[in-house]
Amino acid sequence: MGDLKNIELSLHAACPAAWREAEGMRAKKGRALPHWSRWCYLPLAGWIAIVSRGCDMSQVSVEPTQAAALFAAIGSWRIGRGIYRFDETLFQELISTPMEGNIPCDVIFRLPEWCVYLETGPLGFPGVFVHLEEDANNGERELRFLFHEPEGDLIPAVVHLGDYSLAEGVRRSVEMVKLNMSKQGLPYSSERMALDAAGIMNKVGSVMPLVLYICSANSEVRRRENDAQPTRRKPKGKAAKFAVSPTTWEVGYRIGAAIRAGRSKEEQGESSESQYPGVGIPKRPHVRRAHWHGYWTGPRDGKRLFSLKWLPPIPVNIDTDEDGPMVIHPVEEEQS
């Protein structure tokens, strides 16, 4: 389906009324329709209803069952149209950091927009749309991915969220994929199912550190210097404002530059140490990997509770006071 603009145009051609109908459903939220959380633009059930009403899916070259996933991602993304471009050094630091510990699903609900597009060129594909889903009927929550493949294909993937770790959510999602394969009667052996499921897990796992970083409390996100202030258009009525054009958000550029400078200084320091043995060299700037920290609270002779906190990537010996403020852009209050 090509680049982001062509993807959106293709969906609009397939179902010209989709965006208007989505806003119509949002206007009925909590009244004629069930209520859902503010971090979900429109539940997948709403998109399924829209797609089932006479949309021409031949325009997007996907099966009807996959069409709703495309509309859910693109329809949510077009409100902010945020494109997140990571500093190359920070990108490599993040994807090489193992996701150890019981990172709870709750951290994912800090996405800065209803849907974000993360550029992922170093991983071999252009990018991925990431957004949250809530079933308005049973309350089940999901982190949904729409992978933008090099050939232009859009491949959906899902991680189920709950009162468990993200790793457990990935495991449950893999099991769900295998179960769906069995129900559909696909001629796959158990080995093939395991291989396909592992492929999904690896794909999701490769981008999860990027998602976690932009959800972290100390993430460095700033609008690209040459970009104008994002322009938003507000339709008539109570419809949400939507971005007229994409906004590129630079992620971790000061941290990445500091890491590179620190490595250069460390190399110089190593050279100096060979001439002046015994002179101490400070630890080089780096990003300490994200990890969980758990501890017990409460009286020792009474009921104690185990508290678990996620500590995001922490810059160590990195000067982040250079020119240019960091920007944390939360979801706007009007997105109810």
C-alpha cells in the first residue's frame, strides 16, 4: 500500500465515510453505546461495524477480516499523525536491552497519542503503528501493532494486556495465534504453528523496548527543529481535532549524542591512561537498561505488600542540559 499518505488515501477510497462514522460513534459513547477508556479512540467493534457497511475492501487488497485492524490503526493515528524517529545510537541501545523482570502492562497506557507510528528502519521494515484497544463489552485490553512491511503490506499483531507482565501478555497472544490456526483448520503442523507464533513474538519483542521508552517518565521527545507547530482542524460539533499533516518527533537525540561523545571521551581516556597509569577514568555516559525494582512495604509483624515499580532507561553521566527543551506531549484532555 506504499507510504503513509497512500495508506490513508487507500482506506478513504475503500470507505469514504469511515472517519465521519467513527466520530459519530464516539459522540454516542456512554449513551447509546457502552463507555470505553479515554486512551482508546474507538474500540475495534466500532471499526468492524463501519467496515461491514458496504466498504470496498478491494481498494486495500486485504481480507475483510483484516480490514478493521487497518482502519483501527490508521483511523486512530490520523488524529495526531505523530511519526517517532529515534536517534540511531539510542535505538540500538534500546533494542539490545533485554526485557527482563515482570514489567506490568500498566506502563503501556502512557502512550502519548491514541496511535503512534514508530520508524524502525534498522530492524528491516519501515515502521509500525501502535495503539491500544479496549473491548467495550467485556473490558478486555490489548496493545495492537500494525507492521508496515518493506513491500507496503500491513501486518497486524496483538498483545493481550491484563494483571500480569508484558512477557505473559506476549505468551498468551502467541497461544491465541496457534489456537486460531487450529480453529481455521489450516494445514500447519504443530512445528509450523510454533514457528509462526515465534515469528510474531520476535517481531513484537523487537519493537517493545521502543514502545516502553516513549511511555517512560523520562523519555526525551521533541518536535523536529524545522517542523512548524502542528496544525489541527476541528470539524463541526464535538468531534476530535485531527492533524492536517504528520509531525515528526525526534526521540532521544540529545541522549544519543551524549552517548557517542562519552564513548569518544572514553577512548581518549583509555589512550591517556596508557601514558599515565593509575589515573582514574570516570564511567562513560550510557543508558542504564530499564528494569523492575520490587520491595516489601508495611509493618514487619503485620500484613506486608510487595510493591513493584518499573524504572525506565536512566542516563548515567550524561549531560542533558544542552540547548533545546525536552517535550512530553500528553494526550489532549478533549480526547474523552
